[in-house]
Amino acid sequence: DDGYDHAAVERRWQEAWDDASVYRTPDEVEDPTYVLGMYPYPSGQLHMGHVRNYTITDAYARYRRLRGDDVLHPMGWDAFGLPAENAAKERDTNPRDWTFDCIETMKDQMASMGFGYDWDREIATCTPRYYKWNQWLFRRFLEEDLAERRAADVNWCPDCETVLADEQVEGEAELCWRCDTPVETRELEQWFLKITEYADELIDYIDGLEGWPDSVRQMQRNWIGRQEGTRLAFDVSGPDEEYGGVEAFTTRVDTVFGATFFALAPDHPISEELIETDEAVHEFVHHEADPDGDEPNGVETDLTATHPVTGGELPVFVADFVLSDVGTGALMGVPGHDDRDHAFASKMGVDIEPVIAPEPEDGEPGAPDVSEAAFVEDGVLVNSGEYSGLESAEARERLTEDIESAEHGTQYRLRDWGISRQRYWGTPIPIVHCPDCGPVLVPEDELPVELPEFINTTGNPLDAAEEWKRTTCPECGADAERETDTMDTFVDSSWYFLRYVSPDLEEAPFDRERANDWMPVDQYVGGIEHAVMHLLYSRFVTKTLADHEGLQHREPFTNLLAQGMVQLEGEKMSKSKGNVVSPQAIVEEYGADTARLFMMQAAQPERDFDWSEQGVASANAFLARLKDVVEVYADGEIETTDERDPTADYVEGEIEAAVAVAAEEYDELVFNTAVREAQSLVGTLRRYREAGDVRADTFERGLSVSLRLLSPVAPHICEELWETLGHEGFVVDATWPEADADRDTIEKRRRLVENTREDVRQIIDVADIEDPERIDIVVTPEWKHEALGVAIDSDAPNVIGELMEHDSIK
Ligand code: ANZ
Ligand code: ZN
């Protein structure tokens, strides 16, 4: 049974909040707190993941408001992207209409959840007034030499007909993140943003992101993948040609005496020359190389490489396990100490020499047997001339110094960010291709370059937009064509948090002063699937804006919460599994407050949890009880007194404890514990009422505290009951009650109460309170109120009677 008319209550307060504009962001900010949920893709339906995400941010924003902060809590739409284009093609409409229909529906759904956004700051990235600033940003990147155009192999999804970023290619099988089609390689002229120039800062600053989950920090470190090592050159020559010193990168220069071959990537410049002249290399590169295969493959060339220390001659291979975009695209092969090199050398019949020995317990180090497997650890050098006997770490330093061509080198896994997409529904890249001047930037005063009307064709609709494409060169006036690629939508989301601070500004993407007021985002909340791309790009763009646009902050998000999944019977809810619970249905049946309360009490926000009908029903029943306890009191239906007695003291202790504990838990976004505290306070108040007369001040404070503690999570019903209690103004505008004790004191007191409870329970059970002597043992003057409270809780009137008679209480 659904204890109250939630629909009426919720509608009433949503309208009242709206009419009073309670969620408008203050203009003057003293204690700014910026609370942000990752903006959704407007797919048309709010799902449970969204509801959880936005309930977390909403509850936290409301809590910060109660604490007196000036809160910025905006919402917007990540509105460009492929699904809209596909949907438009299927339904013979256009992506714009489809997107705005979806936005309208989802906005209504958000309103029905009672999320308190400042809708005056709404943004949709697909509007020219937003994407104009993506284009502006692109201009700035190019002006600062942080963007460039180059031919590059791209990941191409044949099904989506689009280029994918590395991060959008998933798993060993290299499947498209959207449609699971195996990804192919193509070479295209692409625009890149030079995120690699910030690689060091991006990795170094991770240490300072203490408000981020360790897992996300580690994922970012791994993604950037910094490796310290040595660059050194091997002289390479062939029967008819000298190539001079060819650089290799190694993290293990201590193994250099064990180098028995040299290997080049299939698209290393030397390999590309050999393809023309060497039949075998041609055959290998074009038909055999399989960089994704399990085994390393290669072909021997007629070149030799000179060992930089021993002067020995090494065979040179072209090999597919050498990657062109790692290090220098060439490596020294040390099969004795590297697994891949070992596999390759075994297959190709190349020598395998041990040059590192395990640290000996005592005596001389003995060379390990590397015939079957490489010894990959650090150790002591052997068979290494004057370096024999040195430890690996020291040998690396000495050799980097001594070898003439060697120098310290750093290499990264991170690549520049390719942003070109052959798609319609995105930000047009503001470039004109002139036959004489080449690619020319569209001048700032001609921005935005707006998208033309959608044309339903296969391939990129912008290629088919003949009239739109035709333009003149901004530099020389010649006939020219617009760039038809649009930007990766991760560009849109790499700075949207800045647009919210001044969404209507016409002169710039963001107001510098306002941004410096509000930024960084104090609490960011979203899905773990954004742990790498979105967060890394946002960090990068923030740093560039700090360097070139006067932003005072170099990191965008101080605290990050990656929320867990809402599951059903242990499985992720998904359409394909048919186990989706619709938030709308829950709101209709039980109300938004119930849905919110259930979600927040079910688990800590980072954890996955199972959706449970029972849990929902019990959250609903709790709200009905809350309503009852407030209304019965407000209607004057319970006997009150002004007298202070031990029970009132006990209840007051519980009120203060609830405030202090809930505050600490809300501070840390541990909503389940905060809510539990408030719920148990409501339970105490109900039992207090049932045990006899209540002290009016105590009871009223208890109710008003409970409502404030619960209002971040169940705002509508708390607003209604706040009014019932006779308060002026909204509970969302109320002030958080001050606790009279800190958490330590409270914990101590609670432990005492817990012990007393146990003891009193035993008295009740065992002695059945016939023997007042036993009470002497447990009820010291210090504990008397607790004991009494417990007796009340336990509904043991004879114990209460005995206690009231007891010396220590009288
Ligand atoms: C010699 C060596 C000896 C290496 C040894 C390792 C162990 P990891 O292995 O992840 O630490 N490397 C260099 N350039 C490469 C390229 N373009 N493609 C593929 N591999 C390349 O990465 C560092 C090692 O990767 C480098 O150190 C190099 O092999 C290899 F006992 O050099 B090493
Ligand atoms: Zn021109």
C-alpha cells in the first residue's frame, strides 16, 4: 500500500519551487560549491543509471545548500553524436528534431524526479550558440600550435562508416565500441589536438587528485603509459647503402650486451624503402605481417646493424611486433631477457645470450639458463665486459652515459587526440580548403560555421551538401571548399563545465572571472566508463585554457565519484537482457521521493546494488510513517509537556547524534549511512511518542531536524511536512541544524548506549527486573538516561518503572 498521495505532493512542490525559482544560482558567490553530474546523451529515456547519477548530485547539492553554500548545479545535453544520425535515417526525420524531442522527454522526466537544476543555464551542445565555441577552441588550438593536420592511419568502423579514437576500439578483437564490428585501418588526413605535449603534466598531477578514486587515477596513469628509458643508435648499412645511426628505445639498456638482433617496424622509413627493393620484405609487409597475432613474425633483411658497444654485426629484421608509434619504431632485440624477443629469436634461429644473472645469495653470480625462456628481472650483469658485476639499475645509468649516442628518453603510450569524424551530427571543423593556400581557418567573426540541412544519404551528409561546401578562401578569395569532417563529440564535453558558469555569454566561451569563482567543479559524479577519455580530455583542455586563456585552475574536477550500477539479480540492466526497470513506472507507482530514497539507502554510491521491489516498498512505507508522525503532532493529537525528564534528555542526545553523524556522512557522500541515521531518529521519535507524554520542544526539534536531514534525498515530502510543521519558507532554503557534539564524542556515547542496551536487555531477559540489585551493577548515574531510553525502546514498562525508582535517577 502506498501510504500517501505522492503524485499530488510532488506536483505541488515542483510547481512551487519553479514559481519561486529556488534553484537559480546566486549572482554573488561567497562559498561557491559546484556540483555536477555528467550530462546525458539525449537518447529519449532516463534510465536507472541516470536516475542514480543525478540523485547523488542532487542530494549533495541540496545538502551543500543547507550548509549555507552558494551552489551551482546545472544540467545540459551531450547532444551531438551518431545515434541521432542513425535514428534520423531510420525514421526519415532529421537529427535535430529527433534530438530535441528526446531532450524534451528527458527534461520532463528529470523534473518529475525533483532534480533541482538551474535550468536557466541549460546547454545543448548541438546548438550553434554552443558549438560556435568548439570552433573557437579549435582556432585557438591551431593558433597556439596545439593542433595539426596529418595523414594518419585511423581506426575505421565499416559499419558506422566513421573513424574511431583508439579508446573507442575495444578489446583484443578490436571491436567498435558502438556496434561491435571488427575495426579496420585506413589512412586519412586528420586533425589532431596535441594532448601528448601535456603528457607529463597530465600524469604528474594525478598524484594531487586526492578526491578521485584510486582506480580511476591508475587507469589514467596506465593510459598515458609513461616509460623512462634510453634512446641509443645502431649504425645500419646494407650492400649498397649506409643508413647511419638508427635510433631505438629501450627500458633495459643494462641488457645491451645481450642484443643479438635489430628490428624495424613494417612502416619504419627504412622498411618502406626496402619494400621497393626487397621482394621478401614486400611480401612480408603486405601479406604476412599481423601485429595483432599472438606470435611475433618477421623477415630478415640484407642489412646489418653495428652493436654500439662491442662493434659486433647484428642481423636486421622487419618485424610486426615492432610498433611504428612506440618509441622510435625500431628496437634492439635481447632474447635472453625479453619474452617477445625470445619467442622471435627462437623462431628465426637468432642467438640467445644471457647477460643478466639473478642476484646471488653469496659468491659470484651465475648466468641463468635462457634457452627455454627469458630471464626478465633486474639482476647483476654478466658477460658484459667492464660492466659485469654491476647491478641493473646502476648499469643503466653508466651505459646511458658511456654509449656515445645514448641519452635518457621517455616514451608514452598516449597518442595525440584525433578529432576528425566523417559524420554529419557534430561540430563542423572551421576550415576551408583552398587550392592555393591549403587549409585555412575560418575567421573568428564568421563563426559559427553552421551545419546545413540534413541530407539522408549513405556516407557523410556533409559531402553531399554541395551548396554548403562551396565557399571562398578567407585568405585569397579563390573558390574553395569547406572541410566536411566534424569534431569528435568528446571535444564538446571537454569544456562544457565551463560554459555553465556563463551560458549566455556572446563574446567568449566562458566568463573568466565567473569561471575563476566557480571552478574547479567541487563534486563531479558519473559513470566509470568515462574514467579515461572524457576525464583526460577535460583535464587537457583545462590545462590549455589555463595556459592561454587566463583560467586560474589547471585541473577541472576536485572530487570525483564514479557511481556503481543498478542491477537486477546481479546483472546490469539492459534492453537486450529484458531486465530493465523503468524509473518512470516507479515514479508513477510510488513517487520520486520513494525512488530516490530507495536508491540512496540501498548502498554506498560507488557500489553496485540490486533493484528490489521490497526495498522500494519499504522506502515508501517509511515516508508514510514520517508523514504520520509529523501530522499527528502538528494536529495536536499527542499529549505534550514542558517538563524535562530523562527520556527527553535521551531523545535529545539522539537528535544531536543524528545531526553530527549525518553531516559527516553527507560530507563524504555516504548517503546510505546518512539516511539510516535520519530514519532511526524518526523511529526514536515514534517510540518516544508511544511511551507517553513528549516534551514539546524536544519533539518538535526532532521532527524539524529529521526533515532537514532527509530533505536532500526525499525533497518533496519533506517540503510538504516542513510546511505542516508551520515553518516559513522552503526546506531547501533552510539551514542545517548545528550539532552540539563532534563525532568522537558521539561515538563514545553511542558505545556506552550500546553496552547499556545489551545490559538492560539481559536484565529484561534474565532477571525480569525482579531484582533491583542487578540494576545497580549496570546503571551508573552516567548511564541512567541511556538505560531508560533503551527500556523505552524495548517497550519494557516494568523496567522503566524500576529505573524511575532507582536511586541514581531520582
Ligand atoms: C631491449 C629490452 C631488453 C627491452 C629487455 C625489454 C627487456 P616494455 O617491454 O613494455 O617495458 N620496444 C621499444 N620500441 C618498441 C616498438 N616500437 N615496438 C615494440 N616494442 C618496442 O616496453 C619497453 C620495451 O619495448 C623496450 O625495451 C623495447 O624492448 C620494446 F630485457 O629493449 B626493450
Ligand atoms: Zn586561398
